[in-house]
Amino acid sequence: MSKNEPAFVASLDQGTTSTRFIIYDRQARSVGSHQVEFTQFYPEAGWVEHDAMEILESVRVCMAKAVDKATADGHNVDGALKAIGLTNQRETTVLWSKSTGAPLYNAIVWMDARTSSICRKLEKDYQEEELILFRLVAIEKGDALFGTIDTWLIWNLTGGVKGGLHVTDVSNASRTMLMNIKTLDWDKPTLETLGIPAGILPKIVSNSEIIGNVGKGWPVTGLPIAGCLGDQHAAMLGQACRKEGSIAIAGAAVQWLRDSLGIISSASEIEELAKQVESTGGVYFVPAFNGLFAPWWRDDARGVCIGITRFTNKAHIARAVLESMCFQVKDVLESMHKDAGEKGEHRNAKGEFLLRVDGGATVNNLLMQSQADLLGCPVVRPADIETTALGAPMLLVWLLGFGKRRRYLLLEKRLR
């Protein structure tokens, strides 16, 4: 491939609350992108679901709009788009009919806590007869397919009922707790214990290989899908890091203020609202909507907002929500420090520990300053904050003829 030849790669970033499609040029610069939010369903307390068909439609819209935007800006992406990389929300699962392509139920989202009692039972005695597992006629007839969101998307992108590929990558497979991390295959004893038929599970493939091509009926067709990995793994690669930690409810907490309480009308408004007060006024917020995740792992925990007085107003609550994110990061970092020790830390020339951040919340300057103040260390925000989306196409570089030095030069540019 000539260095002067136009070349673009795309990232399909399917997250918990929205879908994005971003097209990058040779310098890892975004030349066209589009993002669509989709519906969150909460049938009962602790339950979270997505409409898998709505997710598919969001992908279709984002692809078309991103290509249109890049083309309108003079980029010949139709002829020079080389491949697509995929990154996705992890652990969210879909069960669908391979004959009709229709989901058998809504996607069960990673933060859903409905099976917590089953997990507690498994921890104690592994009594198979006590488990409430798949009791669907479709499974008994051999018509059901199971997968995480990457599997659902790839199957549909590569043909669906007309020969779609039923695969997943190792990063997503590992998060199901069904994969043997030594053999990189489904663990037969675990499947037998849980009563899960191996035939409904996808084939496990690597993160960086040509999985298949986008089929007919999509805004971009014929392109190879040449990289796939879970969102947190992608963010780590996009940050050029080798260890990662993340918090689970950053975006959901802001959405709760917007959609459930109506305190703000858009996520971007939270910073200005929170800046109206100098502190939280003694208000503390714990966003355990579906339990506390890392490092506490308490599925029975629930959210609280304490310290409310007649002095409290919506600005105090908004600031408390932002600070709750900072406290979550502090908890995760302290746990990582404890596990890794000082030798596991990376410090700059001044001997300072640096926290690299990414994602939509990092545009909030108040949040970033509060985080730095709480931790007592610099917070580094990359030039391209969407490192999750950037991580997926970085896998494609290996398959498109770019060398190791060029790959990391691209990454470093995005971190400046």
C-alpha cells in the first residue's frame, strides 16, 4: 500500500448507552463520525435490558451518517475505507433464533442483577438442579444462538440468517466466565455444570484477524471486519497502556439526573450546574443503581444520596454526582496499587503518578479537576478522548501494512 494512497479505517463502538461509528485517516484523525443513543429498559428494580434490534438500527444509522459526513468534507471514503474494527459493551448477552434472526428476548445488560441469587448459590455448592437456566423451546430444537453484543453484531453484519458468522473474540469470551483462559476455548466442565449446550455458543477467535466481510444491506459492504475486542480492552490499547481499571456507572449517573429526575436536559449541562456551588454542601451520592462494582463487588448494594438539608439544591446534587465518579476511581486505583505494588506503577520524569482518562465524561473540566484534587496527582486527558473507539482500529494497523513504529506514533499523537 503506497504511503500517498488515501486509506481509512473505521471503528464501530457499541456502548452501553449509545453506538458510534468513527472513520479515521492514516494519522488516526477522525474524518467522520456519528453517535446515536438507544433506549434503556428497566422492567424491575435491578433489571436492565436493551432492544437488540434497536441496537442494530443504531449501527446502520451511524454507519450511513459517518460516511456521509466524511464524504461531505471531501474524503473519498467509499473507495479508500479498508476495514472495520469493532468494540463493544462487555457481558451484555443476546439469545436469538438462527432461522429467523429475531431475538428471543431483550438483551440482558452487563449491570443486570437478576441472577445474583443463582451466582450466590453457585459459590456455595454448585447444585445444578437448583439453577434456573435457559428453558426455551428454541434451544431444545437447536434453533437458538447465544452471544455477547460483538457476536450479535458480527452475525448480522456478515449475513445474518444467510450465512452470518457466529463468532466472538477472546476478550469478550473471557468475560462470560465460560472460557478457559489457558486453552482459549469454552470450558467443558463449566458448561456441563451450568447445563449450557455448547452448540449455542460462538466460535472464539483472536482480537486481530480478518473475521469476515460486511454483507449486503449495510451502508458499507464488502469491507473486512478485522479487529474485535471489549470496550475496556480497547480503551487500554487506545491509551497505549498495559494495565487498566475502570468505573462502571459514570454515564449512567448523569443519565439518571437527566432522564429520571429531569434536573438537566442534556449531559453537557451538568458541569455548569455543578459550578454554581463551591461544594456539595455535605451531600454524598453513591451510584449503586445495580450494585457496587469494582473493587467492592456487592450486587446487593443500592444507591444512596445522603446529607440533604433544606439548604440543598439541585446544583449540590449535580456536584455530588460528579464527585461520586471521582471516589469510584479512587477506590479502583487504591485496589490496583495494593495488587500491583510500587513496581507496577508508571511515573513520569518528575516521579509523579499519572492518571490517563478517556470517554465522554472527560470533557467535563470540573470533573477532571476534582479528580486530580482528590488523588493528588496529574490527570492526563488525550487529544482524542474516545480512546475506546480508537483502540479498535489500532488492531487493524497490523493487518494493513503499517509497521510497529508507525503504530505507536499514531497512538502517541492521540495522547498529546
